[in-house]
Amino acid sequence: MDWKKFFDSLGLNGTQWQWRIIRWQNRWENFKANLWGKKQVVSYQHKFCRECGGLLDRDETECPKCGTKAESWRKQSCSRMVGLIMPRACIATPCLLVFNIGVIIVMIRLYGIPMLLNPTTEALFAMGGFLPPAFLSGAWWEIITYGFNHGGMMHIAFNMIALSQVGPLLEDELGTARFYSVYMITLVAAMAPHLILHANAVILVVGASGALFGLIGFGITYCHFSGGFLRSTYRGFFIKWSIYGFLFGIAFHADNFAHLGGLIAGAVLGFLVERERANRSRFTPFWKLLSTFWVIATIAAFVGLYAANTASQ
């Protein structure tokens, strides 16, 4: 079809619209080619031996080269599918995604479907929202549980999309222990502005965005001081997401105090962690110990929340 002639007949700039349509068609063809390539990866009719790397037929149960019992083709196909979504090294990112979604499912289960679009303050507080006076009065778990609690579908959708974009890049670079520790440290640090400025204010804070801004701030300074490929490729990516996040905060009246707190804490950690790159293996045991602490602290926080809710009933 002659798009130029068609749009000219409508009184529009036919040449401009023709070039737009050509670009759209090219993007569509690239998308289909990319999708076909991914389908080929997932549906590849052979499998590999995990021990020696030998190529096996789909139905073979034992590697003819080394004699090792072969994995099922279906299992390897599922692994390839997961590998298309995020790097193989990522453990914490998908766990965080599942945990955050799980908390909002529990809230819907306890308080009803309307919580998905318009959760009440009472429900958010009962699910672990951060309230400065309550925290200072002994509800210590709130400084962790608030980060897994979200104010409805739009809130969790934006945060989980951001986590799925930012998380795998950093976790693949840092490793699971460092990544999870950074996430949790910035989650807690994001509440510092509220504790300093709003200690007595009845302001309920929920959402993972404080930690997400922590990851973004971490990425900006880590990539900047790393230089080379990381600086040229990924620093702009993290700066772009910080702009998106602050604009989202302004548009939807989100908590930019927490965003700023997380961003600053993450930026400081990014500088410090980049300094240890030359001796990374030396510091790894410390980060593994620290990540174990944060896993235990997260579990303990939800146990504390449950105990508090049970006692108040």
C-alpha cells in the first residue's frame, strides 16, 4: 500500500507517516525474529550432559561419553526458558519478586479483592506498613516488613517491573550475597528521612521502592567508578530508572523521601563495594555472613508481625 499517498489524501504529512510505518514494520519483524530465536532455544530437541558437556538425544537416560545419569529434556528446556528471562546466577531477584507478590496475595486473601485496587490503611498497617511512632514504640519488624507490602496493583506492578529490570543486572555482577545485602541495607536506610523528619507523624509507608532506589543509586556509583564497559553501558541505564522512579513518585504522590534515602544509601554502598573489586574473594565470606543475617532478620520480622497481629485479636 502507498502510505504516502494515503496520508497525503488525508491532509497529513505523507512522507513522515510513511517513514513511521516503515520503522514500525521493521520493529515488528525484529520482534518476530527475536521471538522465533527464543522459541528455538527453548524447544531445541537435544540436551547436554551436566558433567562432560556432551550432546545427548532427547530421550537418552545416560550420557554415552561419561556414563552420568542424564537430566530430563523437559527440565533442561525449562532451565533454558528461565535463562532467557534472567541470568542463571540470579537467585535473590526471583525470590524477592515471588515474596512481594505473595504478600499482596495474602492481603487480598485476608481482606478481600478490593485491596488489589484500593487497600485500606488498616489492612496495610496490619500487613506490616511502617508507621514511625509505632516503630519507635517497639514494632521493630516494620522497618523490614513495609518493603514487602504494597498499596495496590499499580504500586506493586511498577516496583516489580523495576526490580525485574534492575535486579538481574546487579545480581549477575555482584553475586547473590552482596546483592541481597545491598537490597536489605537500603530498604532499612530508606526510612532514615522519616525517622529524622517525621518521627511523631502518623505517616504510613509501604513498598519496595526505597530498596529499588537503593539498587539504582548503587548501580550509578558502582558503574561510574568501575569505568570501562560498566560505566559506558550501564550507568545511563540506572540514571534513567532513577528519573522514571522520581517522576512516578511525583505523579502518584509516592514517598520520595524514602526514595531519596534509599538512593543515597545505595550510592554510598556502590562506591564502597566498587573499592573491593580487586580483592573481592577476600570479602566474600563477610557478605555471605551478612546476607545470612538479613535472611534471618526478614523471617524474624514476619514472625514478629504475625505474633503482634495474633496478640491484638
